[in-house]
Amino acid sequence: MTNSTVLALIPVFGLILLGVALRSLGPLTDDGWRAVEQLTYWLLLPALLVLKLGGTDLSAYAIGPMVIAMAGAVILVTVGLVLLRRATGIAAPAYTSVIQGAIRQNTYIGIASVGALYGPDGTALAAVGIAAVIPLVNALSVWFLTRLIGETPASLATVVRAMATNPIILACLLGIMLNATGIGLHPLIADGLGLLASGALALGLLAVGAGLRLTALRRGWAPLLLSNGLKLVVVPGVTLALASPLGLSGVALQVAVLFNALPSSASSYVFARQLGGDAELMAAILTTQVAMAAVTVPLFLSLVG
């Protein structure tokens, strides 16, 4: 891995560690951190996504191959986990946390890392990656949790409703529509979105750190290591393997591999808690993935840089 890659990622993980420290020192209560998370999730990050997707010319990049490589890796790993459960009979609550940990991505870490490494165009490509896989992994998470733990599997209407109320997905759709139709963003609107977007990544990364739960590490290590190995090694590895036959290269390849190498989203814990999954195992997976990703992400970037 190159020194420039490591140096670019140091501020990203530094803000996560600062979030850990701030939560321990107590300037904000748990309710305060939840408010920060909600503000970032519902307003600041969507503003950033609309700004980048709606106002950036992406015609020079291989968007189609990038989307196929990223989504294809997620689908292949999901199929592998379905076969693995049939062979091992892992308990349903633990299995749903393993699968969420294996296929979801933390958008805050991803956009901050891509922006630091590849600049504005990289951030726009990351937004494309979010539009490619976030609806997919959300739909899979809802389906597995309700099918394996709930009384009845989620209907198509339930999944569609979950997608239709997700601010990240809605922001991606709006940005893509503005870009594809040529409408773009009026300079005044772009300036306003830019002001909102400027706080998204810093607050998002602090919230990631504040959400880590070190006490959860007392859980069993087998399902945790399975989920982490799949997310941090297998998913980006499959993405890289799919890239060559698809003709994916350059910055688009680097962003695709980086995004699929990210630790899982903190919303996985919310899903696990609300829908009956193993929330304690999910917290342990999230905490260890962030720590391990500080090593695995630069390693994968060295393979494609």
C-alpha cells in the first residue's frame, strides 16, 4: 500500500476515534448522539448525494460495469451464505446479523475515504455506488430478517415501502434524475446543498465512532469472524475478480472495490434490534469491522491503485 493512501485515510479513521472519545467523555448524551445520527441521515447526507449525483458529469466513467461488479459481488456472497446456513443450521437471529454484516456498507466512511483519495469525481462515483447497492442490501436485509424471524415473510409491498421511505435511496434517485434529464442543479440550490453537505461527513464519522460498542466484544467469535471475513475480504475480492471481464478500470474500479470493502452500516444494528435479530452480535460485528477495515481497506486499494 502507498503512503499517500494511508495518509489520506488517517483523518477518516481519526474522526471515528474522536467520536469514541467524545462519547466516553460525555459532552453529548446517547439521545444527543441519536439526534446527530438522525440529522445526518435524514438531511445532511441526502443533500451531499443530490449535490454530487445531480451536478457532476459522469459520462467519462464506466458506470454500468461498476454497478454490475458491485451488485454482483453482494448477490454472490448472499447466495453463498444461504447455502452455508443450509449446511450448518446456524440460528436464525445470529444468521441475520452475519448476513447484514457481510453485505451492507457504511456510506459515511465510504464517501469520506473516496473524497480524500479521489476528489469530487470520486465522491460522485461513490454516490453512484450507493445508488447501485444500498437499495439492494436494504431489500435483502428486510427480507431475511422478516422471513427468518418474523411470523410471515416481508411482502413485496413491505420491501417497496421500506425503500420508498429511505432518505438515502430517495436522494440517489433525485440526483440521478437531475443528471440524466440534463436539468442539473441551479447554482443557488447547489450552494445551499453544499452548505448542508459540508457537515455530513464530519458528523457522520463522529456518530460512527460514538455508536461503537466495545462491551459487545464478549460475544462468540465464530459468527463474527465469518461476517467480517466475508465483508472485508470476500466481497471486495469478488468485486475485483468481476472487474476484469467487465472491463472496469481506473478510478471507477478503485471506487467500486473501496466501497465494497467498507465495514457494515450502523443501521444494521437498528434493523437487528427492531426486527428481532441478534443485536448484541451485530454490535460486535460493527465494532470489529471498523477496526479491521483500517487495515484491509488500504490493502485492497494497494491492489487496484
